[in-house]
Amino acid sequence: MQINEKKVDGLKHTFEVVVPSETVESEISLRLQEAGKSIKLPGFRPGKVPLAILIKRYEPGIRRETLEKTIHQSTQKILKEKQLSPASDPQYDIKEYEAGQDLNFSMEIEVLPKIVPADLTKVPFERLKVKVTESDINEALEKIAKDHHRTRSVEKARKAKKHDTLIIDFKGWQGKTLIPGGESENFRLQLGSGSLVPGFEDQLIGANVGDKVEVNIVFPETYPEKSLAGKKARFEVTVKEHHESVSVGIDDELAKDYNFSDLKAMREEIKKKLTIQFEHSAFLLIKRSVLDILAEKHTFQVPEVMVNNEFELIWKQAQEEFEAEVTEGSKPKTSKELESRKKMFKAIAERRVRLGLLLAEIGQQNKISVSQAELQKALREEVTKYGAQAQEAFNYYLKNKQAQAQIHAPLYENKVIEFILKNSNLSECEITTKEFNKKLEQLEKSIN
């Protein structure tokens, strides 16, 4: 086999390959002989089918498969000899080939860069530590109490107002047709909560127990049920009960509403959760510092195909956000604004790819891996958000390698970051909650 590297353009390589006809024909002949041992045809015993018949019936398919195999094997040989790692599938162009002649083809492939990680052992990093105070716990409790919705029946009849809770029956129609699923009995609705379609709750402000109210609304264009999106509808609502909110004290009764034995136990749990939240946020801060230093110290070229794929993911999400903004009434982005955004997102995509390749290289060089136990623990934490369907979600992840990869990737990345920190000039700094939250705000602004 003759291999000639015709062109190198950054990470893109072009090879011209010539495979002697003897190599191809020998492989085809061998495969025909092997096939002949098992092929059964009427009138012939197994293994006794004449070669001429085998060639006529099976040679075209075997030749096609042999060419594919030969090209694949040639590619693997080139990559091994040149010590190249592909960033994408090769592109082939068969220049010349006929049965009995040499196979002449070109191969274009983009490869991964050779990466030499910078030495970060002397780089100073600072891990922030926040000590949870009684004031932090009190603030959390105050927020819980404020958000905790406890009601009582209105003693003296009055008109319903915002934040009151009504118990209602309702039925909805489009014209004269009852909306499927558009009815309910004893529905508990807090006015102003946004639980129902925009405009529905506003029309119940001022209602009294026993009132029958006709509510007219227009379903949003973005309504999940496409058959109703943008359509007018009429609802007949009967007000059955009227409740008002009552203030909630920070006491044992509040704790019991949240399944704690008393307020002391609730305070301990809040302290524990705040500590975990602060540790997690502190890691995000120092991780950003590590990534910024890595980006600053490494400028190697990255595969265009990987950058384009990453950009497409970012751009798709951005377009969905643009559409949501337009729906809410803002002006559509101009072509100039879109081009500016595209340029910015392309830079973000390139940074992500470069850092991803760099972290992978550091992890590989230092034999960092995610154990099965660590992955399963992360999976169980992830599926808790599915509530009653948690076990079903967990089973889905176990059977779906692609879904597992979405959990594995950040786990691996974080382990590499921790390795870098462990081997750097790392120090700790204790700060107040207020100072810490300010740093988090600054991080969020820098990301957005």
C-alpha cells in the first residue's frame, strides 16, 4: 500500500492512498472461498457450489464489502503510523477503481491536536469558605415562613382580592365545544399565583362565594396544547369557598408543616443544606478561576468540526430564547445583532472545546476516572427531581448510554478540576455570606 500525505492545513490532513489490485483481489477470493463453505443452493451439496456460480451471484456484494473493509483498514494504518487521533469521521473520494486494478482513493480527516498541559503547580488559587451563621438560618426561615401558604375561611363575607384562595368548579368551551380536560371540581386557586392561563385569575378578583363568573381568555401562542394555542375560550366558574392567607410564625408548628419534629430540628437541617449549597457554589467559583487560567495558558488549535457542533448547540438554545423574548413583546433581534451574537457564541464554543480537550488530556495523563459507584450515586441524586417516577428515570439512565454520558461528563470534569487544585498553590479564605453572595453575582454577570 502506498500512502502519500498530500496536504496539511492546521488539523486537517489529506492523504492519497493506492492499494495494489493483488491485495484487493486476494481478499475477495479468500472471502468467496469462505462463503462457499456454508452457502446452500438447490442442486448442490453445502461447500460444493462451483466457483463460477459463487462469483456470478455473490462477487459484487463481497467486492463492495471488501473495498469498504480495505479503506477502513488503510485508515487505521495511517492513523497509527502518523500517530493521529481523529476528531471526526474521514471523508473519502475514490479516484479510480475497476475490478482487477489498483484501488486509488483520497482521505480527508480532521484530527485532535497534540496537547501539552501547562504546569499549574505554582499557580495560586483561593477556595472560599462560608461559615453558616444563626443570621443565615433566620433569614432562610423568614423566607420559608413568607412563602408558606396557610389559609383560613373568610369569616365576614367580602369580595375576593389578590392572594386570596378560592375553591372553584369550572368548565371551558371553545365556541360550543367542551374543551377536553378543561373542567375541574373543587379546584384550589390562589389568585395571582399564575397557576392558570393568563387573564383567568384576574377575572375572579371581586367575586363572592356562590357567584357564577364567565371568564373569557385567549390561550397563549406558546401554549403546550397546539390545538388551543392562540385560540379564544370561555369558562363558566362557580365560586364555592373563599379563604384568606394568614401570617405564619417561625415556630414548632411551621416545622411540623415541613415534617420536622420541632423548630430546632428544622434549623439543623437548614444549616446542613446551606453548608452544602455554599460548598457547591464555592466550588463553582474556584472552578471558573481554574478554567480561566487554563484558557489563558493554552492557545492550541481546536478541530473546526467540534467547534461547529458546539456552536450549533449554543445557537439553537439562543434562538429559543430569542423566540421567547419576541413572544413576551420585545422587538426581534436585527441581523446585525444576530451576527454579533453568533460571533460571541462561536468564541464561547471554541473556548468550551479547547477546555474540554485540555481537561480530557490532563485526566488521561493522570489516570483520572469516574467509578461506577460514583456514577450511580450521581444518577440517584439526579433522578430525585422526578419524584414518584424516580425509579423509572433511574432505570432509563441505566439502559441509555447517551443519557449516562450527560451525567458522567461533569463528574469527570469536576474530578480533573479537583486534581488540578490539589496539586496547585491552594489556600482557603473564610468570608461572610454577604461577601460570598456578591462574588456569586459577579460570576453570574460575567457568564451572561
